Amino acid sequence: MDITLAARSWQHDSWMGLYYPDDLPPEWRFDYYCNECRAVLLPQGEWSLASHEALQGWLNESSDDFLFYLDYSERGEQKQTALCDVAQLLQPKLGGIYLPSWNASEAQELNRLMADAGEGVPICVGLGAQPFPTDRPSGVT
């Protein structure tokens, strides 16, 4: 069984002196993180505000086996379009899309996301304490 461990972002001031060296400039944090870790969960606030150049830079600066996971907490049609655009750009190193919570009333949206994200893109769904609904979208096991 393969297990991928990833931190939620690498941009944490509280990591200075604990994880990052005290004198590490903020713009070097991603490089440092990539040398130690092989994946990151990008919060929606970070990937949705990142420029095309920044996203491309993250791809170029990370190793070939590095994976990006995209948090998709805030949903909606425009946000889903933005998610799919970012997922497409990060596709060479896209580990998957993470939905922290999901319920049966969102089955149609999940079906649309699975179709729009592209074939083979893993989607991880957090269910919390609720049981998995019996009317789950096709392709979800």
C-alpha cells in the first residue's frame, strides 16, 4: 500500500525556526519544502489566487515525483471552472482533488466535477461522521 503524506501548504510563518531555518527567505520556502516532502495539499485560497506564472513556477521548481493535491472546499460553478483550469495546468503532477466534506445532495455536482476534472484524476472525499450515501455517483466506489 502506498501512502502519500502532505502538509496543507508550505507557507507557514510558524514553521520558521522549527522546520525552516531562521534565515530562510520566504521565497525559498517552496524549494526547501520540496527537498523534504513529495506532496502538498494546496488550500483553495492559495491555488485560486495563484497566477498562471506562479503555478507554472511550482511545477518547474518541484521534482518529477512531486504531487499537488487541490483542496476544493468552497463550491460553485465558477469555482469548479477555476478548479478544472488549475487541475489541467498541474496535470503532470496532479495527485488529486480533495473535497473535505460531501453529502448526498451534492451527488450531481460531484458527477460533474468527475467529468470535468478529466479521466484518471483521483478525487478524495471526506465524509465526516455520515455514512456514504447509497445514491453515490457512477464511478465512485
